[in-house]
Amino acid sequence: MRKGKKTYIKAAFLVFLIIGTVFVIKQQRDMPYQHNEGFIFGTVYHATYQYDKDLNEEIVAELNKVDATFSMFNKQSTVSAFNRGKRIEADRMFMEVLTLSQTINKETGGAFDITVAPLVNAWGFGFKHQQMPTPQQVDSLRKLIGMHYININNVGKKTIVSTNHKNLMLDFSAIAKGYGSDMVAKVMRRHDIKNYMIEIGGEIVTSGLSEKRLPWKIGVTKPSDDSLNTNQELQTVLNVTDKAMATSGNYRNFYYKKGKKFAHTIDPRTGYPVQHSLLSSTVLANSCAEADGYATAFMVLGVERAKAVLAQHPELMAYFIYADKDGKMNVWYSSSLKKKVEK
């Protein structure tokens, strides 16, 4: 009798567990997906996530913290204060991105450099107005460039960032959008949200499944000469989940040399536009800031040198679009990315 009672209790518990599990799964399936969008960092953000509440207010608050730290257009930001020559007290956010920037700079042999803005500005003006900087101007501007000029000192519990190098300028635009996506993803994790996709200006973090109960599908735009940005033809679609993805590429910003097409990417090591044919660099990584930084660096390095860096970093995956020796568009991607390429 006692044995029969135990069997009954076990069976009842099992039934209760099954019913409870079915209820939780149904509740999760029935929970709506929220859709938020807005304007930040000079671009648009989108957040899609499965939750029973709208978190846009919390998302905006997090993005404003990133903006208050890294925006060069916000005169009150931390980076603006540094660029005015002030010694700054760096918070956790500033140091996380600065430290990652230093790491990517080292791992890519200087191809990623957050002090390169003066050169980028000079060449950008030159391409636009057909007044290219002279070799003397380039040499002069190169003297303003160098991450080794950044000083970091711990004073008590404070971290002070400064420079003794006159006119040194920090520009985090090649990594801040990715970091912003990471910060919004943290908001999702704080609420134990499993399914979401965050995108800021093309820098993306995904988790779980989309509303279609499928892995998130992210398109990679085909480089085009379309200056009006009306052609949005996709080169490929990647199945991406539980990963971050960033794409760097001057899709509609080329120059020609000896009949070949090159992107307007400035090499901080030489001070001149790159002389290779990589047109688009997409990187998948565990964090979007990391993907963002390496995608930018690979645009400087070109396909072969980028492959060498990837060989040292198996945690990274890349998809490159480049012009071959005949000027025709071609692709290369990491073998570990093969199962994620849809077309």
C-alpha cells in the first residue's frame, strides 16, 4: 500500500511537471515581441525583443550614457573634454572601450587607431573637394596620430586619462556603435530576456530566436556605386544567433586607380588611402564592440593580412567582399561561417 502511494505521488508530480512545462512554453510563445526604434549616435537604432513590457525608456537611458561618454558631437561628453586638452576621470564604460581599442590596435599592428581622425578628416575633405592633402600635409598630420600618446594613471580609486601630446584627438566612432549595441543587450539580460535583436547603424547583437521561431537572419549589403543609396541589394544573408555582427565598408565611396576600384579607407600607419581591393568587411564576434573594431581594422589590412589576424583569433568569423584582379566582385569567408551563410 505504501509502495503504491509513492508511485501515485511520483506519477502525479510527473504530470504536474509536464503540465507546468507546457504552460511555461505556451506562455513564452504567446509573449509578444516589442519593437523600439529611435535616433542615437547620428544614426537609427532598432530593438526587437520578446517581453511583456516596453523597455524603450530603459534602452534610451543606456544609450544616452554611451553618448555622454563617447560622442564627439556632445560638447559635454567625456571624449569631448579630452579632445579639448583636459585630463579626464575615466569611468568603467570609457575604460572598457579604451582598453579594447588598445588590444585591437596591438593585434592588428596599428591598423585600428582611435587617434586617426585628423587624417580621415583631411582626406575626406580632399575626396569631396578634389583637393588632396600634399605629402607635407600628410607628414604633418601623422605627427598628431598615435595611441601610445594616451596616458593612463591610477590616482587613488580614480583612473585619469590624459596626454602630453598637443592636439591628440580621440574618436571612438569606429567602435562606439558596437559598444552601444552591447549595452542594450545587457539591458535585455538584466530582464532575463532570451530572444532579442539589437541594431545600431548596422552593428548587431542577437540572442535566441526571431518572431518566426527561427535564427535571426541578417543581410550583408552588396557594395554599389549608387551614390543615392537607392540600391539595397544583398550580397548574402547570414543566420546569426547568440552572436554579435558588424560590417565596415565604404559601399558608395570609391576611388579608382589604374582602372581598379578602391574604398576610401585611410591607413593610420601610412597616412594614405589603402591600396587593396577589400570593399566590405563583416565580422562576427562575442561582443559587438569587438566585431566593430576588427571589421574596421580589416578594411585597412585587406583580405590577406586580415586572414593572418583571423588565424590568430579563432573566436572571430569574417565575411569579405572584394574586387578580384579583373575588377569583378568576389567573396571570401571563414570556414567556421560556412553553416551560417544562407545564400
